[in-house]
Amino acid sequence: MKNEIKELLTSKKFKEAKVFLSDKQIVDIADSIKDLEIDEIAQIIRLMNKDMAADLFSELPLSIETELLSKLTDKEAVLIINEMFADDAADVLDEMPANLVKRILKGCDSETRSDINKLLNYPEDSAGSVMTVEYAELKNDLTISQAISILRREIDEYETINVCYVVDSSRKLLGRITLKDILLAEKNDIISDIVTTDIICVKTTTDQEEVGKLFKKYDLTVMPVVDSEDRLVGIITIDDIMDIMEEEATEDIEKMAAISPSDKPYLEISVWQTWKARIPWLLLLMISATFTGSIINKFETSLAILPILTAYIPMLMDTGGNAGSQASVTIIRSLSLNQVSFKDIWHVIWKELRVSIIVGGTLALANFAKLILIDRMLFNNDAITYMVALVICLTIFMIVVVAKFIGCTLPILTKKMGFDPTVMASPFITTIVDALGLIVYFQIATHVLGI
């Protein structure tokens, strides 16, 4: 599709291009043209009627939307913003320079301007900032016949009508009524008689991640948002939640890899921005890793007496880091899904203790066999004595136990203290386990080998 569109534009066959685009899915068009030059995308937008143009604009990546608005005339930009749902328009304008936003909003109709300004004023990542204000609202004293008339008249203004929300004269949320309920009711029935009052809602200040958890817990497709006085001010739909959960998951993964989160796609982040996101954590981890060097330096004399111990330090540190990472990632994921909380910490410790004993024992036995049968007998490495092998294998066992204990407890304790548990993931836990692992290694070597 991309090549056909580009060829029509290059040949200036605009009428043919308009006909070609008219029977295509908006999502498919957006996916095909996102790699075109911004001027070509602007041309395509101009070929469409305002409804199609607004729909296509909404499907484009945010970076293209912001660049495109600066290419369009103020009049063209205003036409698109007026036709977009307010939450989508607010997302775009939030990324634009203030002077351009002011110019565009000045040309928008008063209702659109008011809705967008309201959304822009909510705290970032709150329910208010991601909700839409285009929803089906019905007064509780209406008849079914009156409700149907309202829905028919205003249907194009709603993002969804599968669920309508019922309010009183002061716009306080009373409940919900589905389209199925309306269609099955008698035309003279009163809304208040058939409304469902058992309803899940959130405040405008609720964190968007918490909203996502409620959607999953109650299997919702739409959720109402109320202000501090329980007045209905908007709704959040499942498509917005999918974007939010993807964003939150990406952020957690980046934090777990010791990278400052970014809301931009990888290819749109400059080299310097990538450097800024990564270097602070790397510097911190590098400095913290100097503790392991200090530990090795302290036991330099022991290593000089039995140099073979040095060869197994990387293996021991990697094993401990991997064991700690396994536990931490599992617990962090469980915390994010509300499967584990602080009250479960002793259950978690007891389970991970048993797992670590089995895993540590298995690794120790496998490594003992490898050291004796392969390193000593097959390769004739006389430095690997039975006592040296015992030291290495006992260390593996102890490191795994310690690593899994740290990996399972630190995220829970971090969350209890009000911090993000993802920051205690692999990099930090690996650094802590490395230091403790070396101490354990040299202490065992000192006592068993007498060095």
C-alpha cells in the first residue's frame, strides 16, 4: 500500500489517491504511511474529509503527530483537533510548543478548548490525564424512550455507548446501564428503576497503573472517573489501558536493566539521550562494584598462597547474580500483579529458602563432579584438590541461598518503604550478591584450607 500511495502522490494523481484511500482501513493506512516524508503525510491528510483525517491522525505515532501539526496550517490543525476525541488531542498538544498550542486552541470551538485544557491540567500518569470526556451520560429521571432519543442524537460525540453512566441533577455518579439493558427495557421505564448501582470507579488523581490493575481484576472494558465530590467527569476505555500497561511494562523493564525510562520509541531517541539515560546508573553501579575489588584486595595474601581460587571467582559471582536475578524478577512481577504483598514476606522467604537449598545442592554436586572428573582427572590439573573442590562447591551452595534470600526480600521491602521495587532488580542485587559472595568464598577457604 505504501508504494502505491507514494506513486500516486509523486504522479500528482490526487483524485485517484483519494479514491484509493477511501475504501482502506484507517489503521492500515496509518501503518503504511508512517515511514513517508512528513510533507507526503500532510498531503494525504489534506485529501481526506475531516472525519477520516482526524481518525488517521489519531492512529499515527505521537512523534509524527507533533511534527505534522507544525506542518499544517492553523486552520487545518484546528479542523483535526476539533474532530479528535479530547484525550487523544490532549496527548498530542501536551508534546507541542506552548505558542503553537495556544494558536491551535484559540481556533478550536469553546467546548473542545475547555475539555483539552481540563485534561492538560491533571497530574501526569493520573486517571484524569488519560480519561476521555466524550461519554454517554443519562439523567436518572429519564424514560427509556428519552434516553434512546438522546443516544441517537449524540452518538457521534461518544467514544463508546456500550455502557452509559447514570447521574443525578448535580452530576453525581449513581450507576451504569448497558446498551443491552436499554434495548430490552420498555420505552416508559425510568432509568433509575433499572440502573446498576454496583459500580467500580476511580478518582481523577488515581495512578494510571492502579487503574490498569482494576481493569484486569474486574474484567472491565470501560471505567468511569469521578472528581473529589463523586461527580462524573470522564471515562477510561480499554484501548487506553492497553497503551498504559504497555508503557508501564516498558518502564519496569528499563528500570530493571538500570536504564532511566523514556516514553519514546528506541529509534527516535538520540545517541545523547540514550547516553543520559544509561550513564548515571552505570556510574553508580561501577562505584558500588569497587567494594568487590576491596574485598579481593583484602584477601590478596590468601590468593597468592593458592592462586587456583582466583580462577573460579567469575563463575561464583555469575552464579550468585543469576540466582538472585531469578528470585527478584519473579517477586517484582508478582508484586506488580498484586499476587504478593508485604504480609506474605515470610511465606516468600520460606519458599525461596527451600528452592535455594535444592538448587544450590544440585549446582554444588554438578560442579564437584566437573571439578574432579574433568578439571582434575581429564585435564590433569593437580591444583584442584578434593579440599579446593569442596571449598568451591560449598561456596556455590551458600551463594545461591544468600542470593535468593536477597533477591526475594529486597523488592518487597523496597515497595513497603514506598519506592519502586524494579530499581532493586538485577543490577543492584547482582552487585550486593557479588560482594557477599566473595566474603563467603574467602571465609570458607580460610577455615577449610587454613590459608
